[in-house]
Amino acid sequence: MPTYEEMTKLCGVASKNAVARSVSRWIDEGFVQKDDTRHLIPGPIFYRIRLLGIVEAGFPTPSEEDTTETLSLDDFLIDHKESSYMLKVKGDSMIEAGINEGDYVIVERTENAKVGQIVIADVDGGFTMKYLRQGKDGYYLEPANKKYKPIYPEVDLAIVATVKAVVRKY
């Protein structure tokens, strides 16, 4: 985003104070916000999309559009922005969980996960995405593709993140 000084030129005003008042209104309305370093960044209003209603995936039903509600995909998909990031999926070991090669997963950095969650794990020095399972001999990783066998760590298994969402573009 431009600096206040640059905005004075862009907006055709002489004082930074005039720009500061405008920026304050833009912040209040959600157009911009300040990051941790106090720099301006686009606000949540830029990432909102209209939510028009519900679509039936079963039998057809009449529907009404409700154009007043909006939804921020960031707010919907990401609970903890500071510890979340995206990874591009390579491979087909999670296809039965609906995660395909080329998809993106939104993950949240953590060292703790519950059995049954899909995790990003460092197993014996390599990273992979699988279901976390627990057997009589400890934790192991299970793929969601019958072509692959579970991974039992020989030395070390460390949870790096848990998968929170899958993003696919058609």
C-alpha cells in the first residue's frame, strides 16, 4: 500500500493529516487495516464474497437469493491466521479423504493433534500428510488410499500441523 506521503499526491491533497483522516475512515469501514508493523494492508472487506443462499445437493427445491450477507473466506477457513499457511498437495495418498494432487490445504501449525485428524508430520526426517492413528505400539500415519500402507516411524514422528481445509479450483 502507498505511504501517507504518496497518498497525498495520489489524492491531490496537501496534508498528511487529511490523508490520515481518510485512512481512519477506511479502517473503520474495513477497506484497510494495519499489520503488526503499523503498515496499511487491504482490509477484510476486500476478501468478502456475497453469500446468496443454499443449493440443494439432493432433490431440487425452490430457493431464494439473500444478497445482503457476505462471507470472508479467510474468516471461514482460517481460525488462527498467525499460525496458518497453505501447502500444495503432491501425490495421491489422501484421495479417499477428498484431497487430490494439485489441491491446496490450509494447515495450522501445532505440535499436538488428536487421533483421527489429518496431519502434516515429520516422520523419520521426511514430511507427509496422513491421518494420525494410534496402535498398541504407538502413533502411526495412515494414508487415505488403499494402494498405500500405513507408515510406522522407525525413529521419530513429530506433528508439524493439522489440516483445516482443502481448496480446489476447477
